[in-house]
Amino acid sequence: MSARAGSATAARGSGRNRELVALIPVALLLTIGFAAVFAQNDSQLSDLSLSYGLYFLAVCLATHIFIRIRLPNADPYLFPLMALLTAIGLVMIYRLDSELAKSLARDQANWFVIGLVLFAVVVQMLRDYTVLERYRYTIAVTGIILLLAPRLPLIGAQVNGAYLGIKIGPLAFQPAELAKICIVVFLASYLREHRELLVVGARRILGVTLPPLKHLGPLLVVWGAAMLMLIVIRDLGSSLMFFAAFLALIYVATGRLSFVVIGMVMFLVGAWVIYNTVPHVTDRVDIWLDPYQDPGDAGYQVLQSMFAQADGGLFGKGFAESMVVIPGGNDPLLPAAQTDLIYTLIVSELGLFGGSAIIVTYLLIAARGFKVALMANDGFSKLLATGLTSVFAFQAFVIIGGVTRVIPLTGVTLPLVSYGGSSILANFILLALLLLVSDRARREARQGRDAERTGVWS
């Protein structure tokens, strides 16, 4: 028994050691990035970059120690990968070379620390995360209220035709970032309970498997309400993100591809109706199809994004060598570079290889998240990990696809890279839930292997 316990402890320690080793190059990359920015802007190196790197590493080490104590079996790569994205975002925002940009970078760093504190709070309070199942309808209503909040008088804020945030005094917040987690928790809980009924009670009509409406109805009502609120607030990127996560969960829960096909048909019909009835959506799609129809106004942001990425080539222009980007300027060459177009800035300065590295990082996070889902033993854990990973990955796809003209450009943030406190907080809550699922799944898997080796089944 002692040998078995020693083996389990060594395995846990190995995973946490890999996490620790992975954090060191992340801090080193941030240090080199700031050093390059200082050298380019001030024509001299500064020990301030080393101070920033050590501060970043200290914060990450504190989080690592917490994970080592509270979640010893959790996936060892998710936190370093998310820390890497945050480090890149901090450097790119600071690189914008204006007093406003430096203030935004400091704010982003502060939100990073607050996000890690919130991460620790969520882990500590939700050791048994399955308790969320008991409050699924409350969580769903909370998510819908959060989506509706930007349309409330006095506190709602409109940006570029979309109602994205709320503002109370000096505090501004985008509630859709938290709403995505609420909706995923509800969908995972509901589908875990009703997925067998969705499959067993399904009927085939003209070769297409249709789910029973009486069991799918409540789910569609809540999902439809969420979509309606997103249309009302005109946050098209979040709408697409929620819909993709919904289809991913339906497929994982039922294993029926026909359900996904039906959902895609619903989306295409709904998209056509919305395109012909909602002027804001019509304008976004028309700009996507032909940005040259109004190059000086509506199509300006999309065209500048295309030119900046083309200017970067394979290896990029280097820090502070690309197109001038001054956030808040009277006529910025790259509008909203710190939010909507930060991926464009990365490609322009680090080239196609740098942009590809960002995409690969998101793909690695998605791969680790889906591996967590595969290792989970219960239905709720599998669906929760799948939903959280899907919504994170599709959010990255929506904004990267927008700036590269794969899909219409929307106002969602590039997770952990774009400037935004609400995005940082929401994604570290998402990370906390993923690591909670991972810790339980890996612990149970290790206990099963140990029992199999000793011939004692628990």
C-alpha cells in the first residue's frame, strides 16, 4: 500500500513539475518582449523589463503552488498555455507606444492578478463542482439577465452599434463574458439528465433523426431566449459562439450527427431572416462581402486589418516597426488595435509565423480541454469540459476569422490577449472549472489503475 501511495504521489508531482517548468519560458518570453519594446522605443535596454518578468513569474508561481496543493492531479499544461497568451497580450498592448496604451497594459496586468485571485476562490468554493447541477435553472436565468443587462437604461453602454457592456460609475464590464459560462453550465446539466431520452425517443422522418420535442423543448426555449437577447444587444460574435457551443454539446451528448445538421439548418434560416431584417447585421455582412464599397468609413477597419497583415509577411516587421497604431487617436491607422484587431497587430509585427503560433496555442488549449472531457467519468463532467472548451475555442475562431475575413468581423475579444478585464476574469473562471474536472478525472483514473495493479477494486 505504501508503494502504491508513493507511486501516486510521484505521478502527481511529475505533472506539477511539468507545469512549473513550462511557466519559466513564459516569463522569459514576456521579459524578452518588454526588452524588445523598450529597446525599440527608447533605443536602450532597461532593467524594467526584467522587473516585469520577475513580477509575472512570481504571480504565476504563487498560482502554481496553489494548484499543486489544491488540485495536484489537474492537467499540467492548461495554466501555462493560458499564461502564455496573457503574456503576449500584455506585451502587444504595451507596445502601442502611447500613454493610454501603457495605462491599458497596467490595467490588464492588474486584471490578470485579480483573475488569478478569482480563480483560486472558485477552486476553493467549488471543490465539488457537481453542486452546480442543482442550480441549473437559476444559473440559466442569471446568464440571460447578464445578456440583457447592456440594454438596461442608465447602465447600458453601446459600442459601434452593439450593446456590449454596462457601466456603473468608473467600472465598465461586458456581462456576456460571464453569461457564456452560465449557459454552458445549464446546457451540460440539462443534457446530462435528458440525453438518453433525446436519443431513445427520437424518430426518423425521411431519413432524418428528429429528437422528441417534449424533452428538447425546454432546452430550446432557454437557448432561444439567449439567442434573442444576443440579437437584441446586437452582439453577433457572442451569438455565434453560443450557437457553436450548443451544437458541440448536443453532438457529444447524443452522438447524433443529424441533430447537428438540424441545428445548422436552423442557424442558416435564422441568419437569412436576421440579415434581411436587422440593419446592423446587414451592414456587417455587406462590409464583409465587399469592404471596398465604403473604404473611408464602414470598410475602413476591415481594409486596414487586411493591409496590416499583408505588410507583416512571413516574419513580421518587428516590434514598433509596423503600421502606426495609436489607440484613442483622432485617426488611427489600425482602429481598436488593443481589442478587436490585436491579432492583426500580432501578424503585422511577428508575421505569419507569429500569428500561426497564436492559433497553435489556442488549438493546444482546445486539445487539452477535450482530453479532460474524454478522461471524465460522469456525464456532467464530460459535457461541462466539452462546453467550456468549445466556447473558448470558438471565441478565438470568431475574432481571428473576423480579422482575416473568413467570417464577418464582430466585437468579441481574443481570449486573454485582447484588452478587457471582464474577458480575463471569465476565462480564469473557465480555467478553474476545467482544472476541477481534470483533477477529479485524473485522480479517479489513477485510483483505478492502482486498484487494478493490486487486484483490489474500490
